[in-house]
Amino acid sequence: MRPTGQSGKNRFFIFRGDRLLVQTAGKRAEIPGTGDVPELTPHLQRTHYLGTFGGAASYAAEVAAVKSVPEGMSFEELRPLLGLLDEETFSVAGRAFQILYWDKTHRFCGRCGSPTEQKSDERARECPQCGLVVYPEVSPAIIVAVTKGREILLARARRFTGNFYSVLAGFVEPGETFEECVAREVMEEAGVDVAHIRYFGSQPWPFPHSLMVGFTADYTGGRITVEEAEIVEARWFRADALPDIPRTGTIARRLIDWFIERSEEGD
């Protein structure tokens, strides 16, 4: 879908590969309007309408390699923009990336191999040969704060950079409930049992198309034994002696902040 109306008021979430075009100013970042990037507009590909946010129609699009970008703008990885973009804008940027990723990776039918086409009446791609309809992917994953009295279980994963710890997380398997996934992932990654699993909240996580569903749970037994293929170390931490933890804006940090607040209330 192409923009209509006053194009200067439209916003484009323009990606080059996995990097988003932003205009930076100090510790803040903004998404440019179409009037700010006239030289890029003719080169936009895979344009998708995202909705209206803040009174502006918003679109996702991508460009191939470009020689230059407007002054004061740059293509940046999405994850470091968390905290630089406001929460709503980051959420829309994540949605834009997920839709573009899905569109790019489903150009051919997974059943018969024929080229697919964009459906005009809904966000989906359809195979004109066999009729298969494919919608944008969402991969559910759990993330859980396991507590033992006044301690929380945090782990340092092999994929983390630096000496950074977070709560446990993992993808839901076919035929599995969220609660079953929580219990399985905690046992697999840390070797302990949990009970009283309670829903906490959720957060879309566009890396590349996850939905993080948060829970809290109580430790009920077992000695920490980490899954060495994924976890370097897992330990119990008190609120007044936490290691490096995730940045603000992530559901992982919200879970840890919940634990800190609960600990302070108990003082």
C-alpha cells in the first residue's frame, strides 16, 4: 500500500537489512517523515501500511544499498534504539520489522514452491497455484521471574555480551501450554522445580518475530544445574546485590523491577 494524502505528515519506518533509518539528537531518536527523505522515497520497496500513530499514517518499507542518507540521519540496529525511541514508536518499529521480515521470507510457497502474491483484502500472502495463505509469523516465548523468598533466579546466557544476567526465557513448543513451558524451561536451563505460575504481562519482541509472555513463579525444590549449551551461570540474587541486568523498556527488566519493589515493600 502506498501513502496518500499529505505525505509530509506520513512516517516511514525505513529499513536497510535489519537497520532502521532514524534521526538522532542527543539521547533521543526519531522516525523521519516522508518530507524529510524525498531522495529515498522513490527507492522504497515492500511498503506496508501500519496504522495511524500520533496523528500520522505510518508505513514500513525497505531500501537496498543507498549511497548516502540525509544529514543527521543514519541506519541503526533496532535493539540499541530501545530507550532512544519512545515506547510506542519502538513498538511500531518492531512491528514494521516483523512485517517486512515475514514479507521477504515468504515470497515463495512453502508447499509447492510457486511465487506468492500479496492479498489485497488482508495482510497475508497467497499462492496462486495451490491456494496456501500465509499470515505474519508470531513465535510465542515465555520469560519468567523465579523467586525463592527474597531472592530471584538470574542467569548469564552464552549469547549475552559482557557480565550480564537476566531472567530465564524460552520458546513454547507445539502442543504446550504457557505454564507447561515455564516449568520445562526452568528445569531444562536451571534444574529447579517451580509452582504457583502466574501471568505477569507480555511484550512483542521483533528479533525476528517473538511475543514474550511474562510470568512469575515460586521455587519449590532442586539444586541449580545449568544447561551448559545455553547457560554460563545461574545464581540466586538478593535485590540489594544484583549483577548487571537488562535495560529499562524490556519485559525482563520489568520482571526484575517487580521483584525489587516487592523486596522493598517487605523491608
